Amino acid sequence: MNNSADLPPARSQPLSLLTKLAYGIGDFGPALTANIYIFFLFVFLVSVAGLNPGLAGSILLIGNIWDAVNDPMVGVLSDRTESRWGRRLPWIFWGAIPFGVTFFLQWIVPTTNQWILFAYYLLISILSNTFYTIVNLPYTALTAELTENYNERTSLNSFRFSFSLIGGVAALALAFTVFGAVQDSGQQYLIIGALGGLLSTFPLLLCVFGIREAALAADRHRVATTSNSEEIPLLDQFKIAFSNRPFLFVIGIYLCAWLAFQNTAAILPFFVVNYMKLSSQVSTLAAIAVQVTALMALPIWTYVSRRVGKQWTFIFGTGIWMIGQIGLWFLRPGETGLIYPLAILVGLGVSTAYLIPWSMLPDVVELDELNTGQRREGIFYGFMTLAQKVCRGVGLFLIGLALRQTGFKESVAGQPIPEQPPAALEAVHWVTAILPIFLLLVSVILVYFYPITREVYDGILLRLHERKHGKGSVDK
């Protein structure tokens, strides 16, 4: 065993401001593309490309079925990567440009034939999701590697999600600007795709070079202190991950909170335009209000988390979010003024959904290391990234199915907005307001019973320290 004097500095030391900024900017590009997908992809496929809602939703669902293989596979492969740039950075560096290119290809309308369009968008969806995983999963796994300090991880995630929310605001601002400057709907989305692809690529490269030294130091520390246990077969790794009880809680919390958010985001344009009888600009401005509020609330929730813990922070934020959702239920057509205050309430809660589940996940990784002797951030972050995509894909599939079954009429570019049947409008109303409340209640129950408190985590860290430095046995 290595002498402790020869080991790299412990990851419990505070990270520099520049390292946190460089790490944070790495989530700008994925957040920008994800928000454009969440708010506009379904509308684009139905109203511009001309796909019926059922086929449009199916594209995203099938893409996420592929992610069920792709995400854990990339997670395991990044865990096993050995290079002079460590385990994670090569994936981000080499995946950045293909990530931007495949995002752009999503906004081309190559034909009017329904089945050729379906095949094209399905292929691009699979490629785009794959490269999203290649850059984003190793990036998120670095949270647990760069620091093992309980509060420092919340701080690091605060920087990450600040840039994530800035990316979300930038996505909506980009769309708002292009929609106002360009009249042709096909050209609008083509420009958004081109600019979005460029803006999503370069921050990833800046991140790689900005955190290189800190990431390599963390990787040397991992090599020097992690026990040389026998490699665990892939299937057994999956079994271990899903036998990790706190991890199941985190996945459940994240799934419910993000399914609530992404369903609301995807249905919002239909709610504003078709149900509320307002302009699409109101929908975009409301979405910007959510993202800006979530961004401004991040440092507040980070402070609250230090004071009362992660669980109660999430519960407080989600309670505010549900008040906003209840308000959406009572809105009636034409009531423009109340949309923005309700968007602010929702944004306050969405901020905790960004921050808290991802701050819990590194604690799960430490528990897994205590139980197995291996650091396997990739596989846990792989399943979290998969959960994020499942929220988007399954949510949009269900929305598309509900709209199709209730007779929703897709728009045709250049034509007036069609009058929708009452059943379709009621489906939009329920999916916008009531479904998210149910999902958020489930997430609150799960977070209340989440077993890794601050005290439990401190005990895990102490036992890991004793094991790594040979100071006594570790009782299981």
C-alpha cells in the first residue's frame, strides 16, 4: 500500500473558483440543447415537419429505449477508460463536435413523406442522444471525483446548474429572437439548430481544458487510494447498483421531479396557444421566467441546504412548485397577467429539482465504494442520465398519445391555428397542471425517506478514510 505522504492532496479540500467556473460551463451546451428539445422539438415535429403527434412521440420513446443500453454502456466504458487525460476528459473532448453536428441535423425537414421523415428523425434522435451521453455522462461523473466534501459537492453542483440554467435561458432567448426576426417557420428552426450546435460545442472544450489539472489530480488520487479489488462483471455491476437502496431513492426522486417539469415544458406551448388563446411569445416568456427564477434561486437553495440539509430543502422547494401548478389549474383563457407570477413559483421549485438529486448522487457513489472497494461513478451517473432522457422521451410519447386519442389537430405551417375539440383542450389542461402535482407528491415522499443524511454520510466517509489509510478494520 502507498504511504499516505505520497498520495495526492485529499479531495476534501475546497476547489478553486476557477475550477468551479470551468466545471460549471461544461453543462451550458447540453442544457441549451436539452431545453430547445424540451420546449420546441415536439412542436417542430408536429407543426413544421408535419408528423402526426403519435409518430412524433414515438420517435422520442424509441430513442430512449436505445438509451437504456447506451447510457449504462458509456458509463461502464468511461469507468474503465485509461488514458493520460484520465477516465472522463477524452469522452468529452472527442464527443463535443459530433454532439453539435447531430443537434443541427435534428432541425432539417428533408421530405414531406411521413415514413421517410419518421425514419430520418428516429436515426438522428438515436445519434443525438448517443453523443449527448458521450459528452454529458462523463462530465456529470466528475462531480463525485473532483471533491468528496459533502457541502463542497452541493457548491460544485450549484455552479454546474447555474450554467445549466443560463443555457436554458440562452436557448429560450435564442428561440425568442429568431422567431421575432424570421417569418418562415422552417428557416426559424434551421437557424436555431445551426446556432445551437455551435453554442453547445465550444463550452465543452473550454471545460475540458479548464478542469484538466484538477481532474487529473483527482484521477491520480483515485488510482493511489482505491483498493485493487477484482473487476466486477458488467451484469453484476448493474445488480449491485440496483441493490443500492439510496440509489433507488435518488432515481425515483429525479424521475418524478423531472417528468413533472419536462411534461409541463413540452405541453406549455399547446396550453398557452390552444387552451389560453394567447400568442406563442407568451409561452416563451413564461418559460424564460421559470428558468431565470430557477437560476436566481440556486444560491439561496444552496445556503438553505447547508442549514437544514438536502431533504428539507427539496421539500420546501417542491411545496412552492406545487402551489404554482395549482394556480395553473385555475387559469382561464385570456388571463395573461397571472401566468408570469405562477411561472416564478414553478421556477423556485424547479431550482431544487436541478440541485438536490444530483447533490445526493455522489453520496451514493461513496456508499458503493465502501461496499465494493471500487469507484464506479460512471454506472450510477449513466442511470441518472438515462432517467433524464426517459423523462423526456416517455413524457413526450404520452403527450403525443393523449393528444392523438383526443383528436388534437396538428398545425400546418402558414395556415391559421386550427380550432381544437373540447376533449383535446381538456387533456392539455390536465397534463399541464394536475399530472405534475401527483408526480411531485411522490418525489416528496421519496425524499423524506432518503436514508443518507449528513450524519450518515460523515460516517461513510470516515470508514472509507480508515480503509484507505489502513487505520483499523471497516465493519460492514
